[in-house]
Amino acid sequence: MFKNYKEETLNSLGIYELRELARKVGVASPTTKKREELEHEILEINKGNLNPVKSSNRGRPPKTISNVEKYLDIFVPKEFIETSLKTKSDEKLFASLKFNKKTELDKTLHFFKGYLRKTISGYFYFRDLENFDCVVSVPDLMINEYKLLEGDLLGGSARKMTSMDYFLLTELKFVNYKAPQKERSLFDVDQLVLDEIPLVSNLNFNFGSKILYIDENFKQGLLKLKNSTLSLQSNYKLIFLCVNISIYNKLSLTKDFNGEFLCSYMNDHPQNHYETITNAINHVELLMREGEKVALVIFDLMGLLKSIEDFFSLENNKTGFQENFEAERLVKKLFNLARVLANGGGCTVFANCLKIEKEQDFYKKTLIKDADFIIET
């Protein structure tokens, strides 16, 4: 279902719609090319194998041709569509992500919570933390009223859109576990404090550090992460990131803590792993901007890298340098969330990997340079 959705979507478009989409994506001179050439170049631009050209108004089709901007979420390079679009008959599902006053809603209220995301074309939504396939659209009026941003953890009541697979958020209950506020004071995430600030705990690390544990096995790693971070939960906002993890390991890691858990499980689709990581990045950055002191615990950092490589390989239907580069770039961004801001907010990162993984290039070329403390037993 996921592997061929791009080809299926292209096949569903008429030739004029296909040309309009090709123009928006960046295909050169789309009106001079046949269908096969247009489809090929759209996919090549998406994979990063072909550079897009600046769009021109020349040769634009008549206004009667349907707007295809909703497909840009599929074909803009290096981004994965947030909603599967299998056939042309599913267009209404994607279009419904944008709030429409005429949308019919079921009367039954459901409670959902999840991390706010934004598609390339500007639709806000989140996936329910208990059900990845449950998409909740967040109307623009609510976004603007409460100054909501990507990474906000939202909870609220929603109603199902009649005859559609989506829900619409109708009442916002909390934002990052606090009552919604119409005025928000956010700080620039790049305004750093360079002075060393000790952690308020029995650990001999500075707040804003990157700490990497090297363990023989995952059981040892679980124990070390627990022993190191348990004392932080009274003074810091504890957040655990566990990607492609077993339910047993997740429960073993988190059962003694009072914190947030961003998890994806074994056998989840790679898209789930990808969104879990990007949600963590957006959420931690937002909390720091609000002045929160965060302790981010990342379980199995190298396994997380492999999950992202799998995602980009599936996205581009190949494995190569570009996919590895994109995966490493995302993991470096995650690990380097550690910092202290001038507003008092900040993040300390705790992560672990296995001794056997020290021979991998990413460890030798990146982690060993980025980590402030490397602890090996």
C-alpha cells in the first residue's frame, strides 16, 4: 500500500492535472513532454536525483483544471506524505484535513491526544498516541487562537467526519498538559547560555550536556539509563524516546518514571518510526522555548538510526548515500538538542548504544565527536 501510492496517484491524474502538478514540483517545460516523461521526472525530483526548476506561469492550464496542490505533500523531495493516498477516489480524504464549515460531523465525541504536525501544504493534524492510523485534523481557527505550533502535545475532544476516515478536533482540553493559553511567550531556540550549569541531581554532569552510555547488551543499557535518570524526574521534564522497541523493553524502561514516552514498536511501519523521532525533535524544541528544563532519554541510538535509514530507503525505493545522509542528519539533530537557552529552558540528552556498534562509521565519525561524556563499563 505504501510502496506504490505515488505511482498510483500519478496514474489517476488527467494529462492537464499531471502537467500542472509537474510545473509546481519543478519539472522543466512540462507542456512539451509526454505522460511517461512527466511521471518519471516527478518521481526523480522526489528522490533527489533531479534538481527542480523554478516554476513559470507560461503554459499554465485553464482555471477549469482542478487544483492539485494537495498532491504536493507526496511529491516535494525528502518529505513523506502524512496520509496514504491510494486512488483518485481518496482525494476527498486528504482535502478534508483542511477545516470546512460545511463538513458534516458525527455527534459522538472521542478523546484523543497527540503531537501536532503540519503538512507541506499547510494542513495541521496529529495522530492519536494510542492509534497511529487515527488522524485528527486541527482547524486553522484553533491554531491561530491558541498560537499552536508543531510539536505541541494536544489533547481534546473530536468528532468523526461523516463518511471519512478523519476526525476534527472540536474542543482543546490541554496543550503540553497545561490549560490552553491564547497568549504564549516563546524564546528563540538559538539563544544559548554558554556558562556551565550543573544538573540538579547526584549526577556529575552539566545541564545541557550530551551523555552517551556504551553497554554490552540492551538489558545492561536499560538498567544504566534508569539508574542515571530516575533522580531527575523531580526537577526536570523527563521525556523518553524509544523507537522500534519491544513492549517488554518499553515497560522495563518506563514503569518507574513519571514522564512522557514517545514510542514506536517492532513491526510498526517505518513511517511511524520517522514521525516518532520528528515529533520528539519538535516537542523538545518547543518545550525549551517555553522555558522548560528537559531531560531527553534516547534508548538504542544506533538502532534508531537504522530505523530511519529503512524509512528513507522505503520512501525512495532504494538504498544509497543520500538515504544514509538524510538518516544521519536527522539523528545528529536529535542528539544535538542538548543546550541551555537564555530563558532558563534547555535540554540534557542521555542516550545509549552497544559496544559492538563502536565499529560503525556513524559512531567513529559523529558520536565520538558530538558527545560531551562517553561512559563505558
